[in-house]
Amino acid sequence: MPDITFRDGISGVTAEDLAGFFDGWPDPPSPAQHLALLRGSAHVVLARRGPAVVGFVTAISDGVLSAYIPLLEVRRAHRGRGIGRALVRRMLERLDHLYMVDLVCDPGLAPFYEPLGFTRLAGMARRNRGALAR
């Protein structure tokens, strides 16, 4: 990954820089919503190739005990190069002082996260698919 750089935060990132993420989502957030969710996250790590944002991971945290990683995305053209793993590792370094770091993923993605130290747990979730259309 010599042409990929990583950095914390979203300084200088615009909504236009975020077009094309959420590949395959039935109702993906708009680039403006994407920028808003990055701004609202406690932690953000970006992967860049030159000026282009090619991946990101976010965390929401109370800063004391727990954090939740809701989103990890790498653009399709950049997948399979270790960028997603590198993003998660960098995020876990930032959250290492916390007791628990949780995430929810589809069952088929669990093998991606297990080598990064995550274990399978039972969980519950609720999805409001129409929320992004508002």
C-alpha cells in the first residue's frame, strides 16, 4: 500500500470527495449525509490515495468505557489490498484504552473481523430503512 496514506479526522474533506461510497446499499446516504455522519463521529480514520478518499472507518464512543464501530467502507476498486484491515487496526489503536469496542456485521463478514481481535456475540439491531430518505 505504498500509495495509500492514512489520517485521523476529516479536515478539508468535502461532500464531493465522498461520492460513490456505500456500494450495494439499497438506500445509501447522500454524500452530504456521509459528510455529516463523519462530522458526528467521535473518531474517523481516512485512507487516501493522493487527494482521493478511498476508505474510511468511524467510531462512536463515550470516551471512558465503550465504543462502537458502525462503518468501514473501502471503494470497490481499492478492495483486497489490506486497506480495510489497516483502517480497523488504526481505529483500534485509538480506542485501545477502552474496555469494549463493539461492531455489528453480516455473518459473512465475521471472518474479516476475527483476525483483528473481534469475537462473535449475540446481538440485536433495528433498521429504519426509510430514515435516509428524509
